[in-house]
Amino acid sequence: MSAVIEVRNLAKKFDKATAVEDISFTIEKGEFVGLLGQNGAGKSTTIQILLGLITPTSGDVRIFGYSPWKERVKVLERSNFSSAYVAMPPNLQVRENLEVFARLYGVRNRSRKIDELLSLFAVDHLARKMTGALSSGESTRVNLCKALLNDPELLLLDEPTASLDPDIADKVRGLLRQIQKERGLTVVYTSHNMTDVEELCHRVLFLHRGRIIAQGTPGEIVENLGESSLEEVFIAIARDTLKIPPTPVSKKHDSDAEVVRGKLSETAERENEEPC
Amino acid sequence: MLTVRPDRVAGLCYRYYLVLSRSSFRVMDIVFWPVMDLLVWGFVSNYFSSLGGSAPQAVTFLVGGIIFFNVLYRAQQSISVSFLEDLWSRNLLSIFVSPITVAEFVSATYVVGVAQALAVTLIMSVMAAFLYAFNMLSLSWYLIPLFVNLLVMGWWLGLGTTALILRYGYQAEALAWAVPFLLQPVCAVFYPVSVLPAWLQTVAWFVPATHVFEGMRHILAGGNQCAVYLIKASLLNVLYWVATTVFFGAMISRARERGSLAKIVT
């Protein structure tokens, strides 16, 4: 496996407030990694640094070996982003919006690609509908179509299932899992929905007050921190009531990454053995 | 930042075309107000001419001034208002996280500015010909450099305004409409620079549009020595264009450092 994202000693300060403090992590090709934490924990700042929207105060970030703010086009050509909080021009039809983004990403065979994605997310009947008239669930699926237009190797998803009803959220999770598995996508995922995280993520990075305080598979985190579920871990971290204090992650980062690499290999082997 | 790929600029222009063609408000904004300006000012100057006086070319000067001021206004608006519309529709984040360079983003707004300015000039010129017997072509080949100078001034004004919106956020959005009208009294659109107080005349000569409007009146009055006005306007435009480009780049960098770019686009 090779590293898609490498973050080393990353810090970001806004005036006197510290948003991110000396975090380091590596995300390997094909990993589905959850970035968790309460509001203000530093996950949005981290995502925005990865997207090249914010420059860090110190530290280094490499995505596909490039700096996301100095060589942003090289990074963004191979990645994509979707968020529940991003909209497309409401007075354009769904197909027109996707056509525009396909042009911006330099997609060849645009029409075929759009048809393929609309069909994959079961929203082909919405192609001629105005984007502003879509429901939350429809909008989320159209945003995901946009996020896959350029066949990205890296997908950054910021709360993609926020405001979806449980049925649609489950369908979206299913599709994400399927696409990630089929294409070997690397996914960085933020969510406040712990069901999403437990179902989808190979590994979780827990941020608290700008630091990574725990990382591992969802099961490992629950076990290591002595809680009964990931949701309990989240609440305990937010309220500073963890039963077992976490070990500072930056010191054991490399060994953790080795563990995760091992687990991913095991998972891949198991999946290859499954009958078709 | 300086990489410009024509296919990506074309993609953004296609998007502006779709957004514009679907917005009756924007189409009205581009066509309705310039036409109203032309009607009101044209008939007012017709009225003053009918009273008799020593300004037989008042209609020609005013109509020419209105048409040319709209070139500057449209070019400026195409940059700053397009930016604001993307902000309001929460669409800017998708653009800023796609592989679009800042230069491509700005270039697309320049192209849209040219298209809008040409459309408005054409509509107003045809109307002025029918209503006031004003012939834009009487400016002969000077029409092109006069038009281009106002276009470029609109571009750097739009870029500067957008840089201020990036710096100060939504509280600065009124500037998108206010800036051209702040300059209008100084840049001698409807009257010669000589009517301004002496100290304001000095300020006026530092505005490229002042030279354009003075040059336009000179040609319309039958003069043929417009080159000096054009050279001065062009030199000032190049200077301010470079300065606002540097300022815009600095504001983008500052917005990335302070996190305000992320804040404003999300």
C-alpha cells in the first residue's frame, strides 16, 4: 500500500485560538477513515487544510506527494469533495450542473459519465429537474454524483448523510461502501452519526481540542477507552469523562499505522476469498 | 495561480451563461437599467436642447457618456456580482475545491464582462440611433480603444471590489454596486473635467475613465487629436490593473491564512 495523505506536525492558529495542534497521521490508499470530534475539535480545519482552503501555521501535508496549497490543481484533479452544506446553482437543472462540473474536471465522454452516475445513485429521473427543487436526500445523491465525476482516487466527505432520513441514509451508506470497495477509493469522512462511522470506516481519528486523542478501528477505540459504543466514546470525550485516559497518539502513530495496514490487508484477503 | 487552461475557462463561462439565461432578475438588471438610463437622460438632454442654449451637442455628449459608462459598469459587475451570487448560492466552495486556478476563475469573469458589455453597448447604440439620431460609429476607429479602456477599468475595479469582499466579508458586499457610482462624479461622464473644482480636477486626471470620456467628447465635437487621451488612459489602466491583481492575490493568500476563505465560501 502507499500513502495518499501524509500529515506531519500540522498546526493551525487563528490569532490566539488554536484550531489544530501538532497532529500527524497517514492515510493509505484504499482506506476509509473517519475524522471524528465534537464541534470545534479541529476536524473542519483539518479538512479545509486538506482541500487547500486554509494554509497551516506549521507542519506539512502531502496528498499524492503534493502540497495541497502550493500544488492544489495536481491534488484536486485526482480528488473530490462533497458536503451536505454545499449547494449548486438552484436555477440550473441537475444535468446542467453536472455538465458544468464535468467540464471543470476535464471529464471525457461527459454525457455517458453523467448518465452512469445518475443511474448508479438512482436519480436518473431527476436529470431535468431544477437543482433548487430537490429534497435533501435527492440533493445528497446528486452531490455524490458530482463528487465522482472525475473518478477521484481520494474522496473527502463532510457529513454527507446529515439531514437524511434513516432509510435514505442507509441507502447512501450502502452505495458509498460499494463504490469504495469496487474502486479502491481512499475516503476521509466526517460525521456526527456514529452508525455511519461504525458501518463504513476502517479506521477512526478522534480529535479533541485540536489534537488526535485516539485512533484505530471503531472496535479498538471502544475497547481501549473502556466504553460500550462509539457514541459513548464521543460523549465521554466531549464531556471529559473517559474511564481510561487515551495515550497521546502522535507518539505511537507509526505503530498504529502498521496495525491498520495489517488489518486492511486481512480484510482485503477475506474479501478476495468470498465467493462471487 | 497563473496557469490558465482554456477548457476550464470555457467550462466556467458555460456555467455563467446558464445561470444568467435562467435568471430573469439578472437579465432585467443587464438590459432594463441601461435602457431606462438612456431614455431618461436622453429625453432630459433633448428638453434642455429645446430650451435653446449654447450646448447644441448636449444630447450627443450625454448619450455617448451613458453608453460608455455602462461598458465600465457591466465589466465591473460581471466580476464582483458574479462572485457574490456564487457566495449567496453556497456554490463557491464547489468551485474553489475543483481544479480551477484563481487566474482561470478571474479570466472567466473577464470573458463574461466582455460579452455583457458588448450586448449592452449594442442594445443601447441601436436605441440611441432610433431615438436621438446618435451614431456610435461616428467615433470611427477610436470606438475600439475607448471601449477597451473602459472594459479594462471595469475589470480592475471588479477585481479590487472582490478583493475587498474577500477581506471584509459580507459587510463589504454593497461595494459591488457602489464603487462605479463613487467614481462617476469624478470621471467626467456627463460633463467636462473643467467644471470640477481645481483640486478635484487633479484627482480626476488620475482616473483612466476621465481621459476616455474627455477623448470621446473631443471626437464627437469634431476633433481628431484623441491619441493623448487614449495613451494616458491606457497607461493608468495598466498600472491599476497590475496593482489590483497583486492586491487580489494578496487578499486570497491572506484569506487562506486567516481561514476567512473557508469561512466565506462555506
